Amino acid sequence: MHVADLRRATDFWSGALGYQRRSGRDGVLAPASGDGPMMFLDEDDRTHLDLWAANAAEQEAEVARLVSLGATRVEWAYPPDADFVVLADPEGNLFCVVDAGR
């Protein structure tokens, strides 16, 4: 979720949802149990969905599955150690498939 003040938003959303900072980092929140969706707050990026895959093989399979459903790969300036693939849904909304194993 795009925010203007990362620390303020982290404090608010962790309290609102009962989530904890993951690895003590502002902007990365997860349920205390470790089960359930994580929330990422970012001062620079616009709101988008991240889908997580367990490893590189699962990520590749998920990207292929989503493309077969109508998603398209997006040209992106990936960093050398990128663990994500950027796709667009049929409406043009960007989302990522992340290799959680990295």
C-alpha cells in the first residue's frame, strides 16, 4: 500500500490489524501467528498486489498460469538480484509474483 509516512503507517496498520513488524522492519507487517497475508507499505511505489510462490520453480509455473489466464509480462528495469516478476492483469493493473524462497 502506498503511504506518505512509512513509520506512521506501520504503527497504524500494525495496531489496526494486530500485525507485527516482520524482521523489525517498518513497512513489512505480518500476522503474529505467521499465517495469513502479509502487508507491505511503501513510500515510493503505487499500490499493487504481490503473489508469493514458494520457490523459483513454483514462481515460473505461476507466471505461466497467470499468462494463460490473460496476464501479460511487463517490461521492467529489474535489479540483478530480482526475486519478482512484474505482470499486468487484463485491465492493465500491475502485480508481482515473488519467489519467497530467495
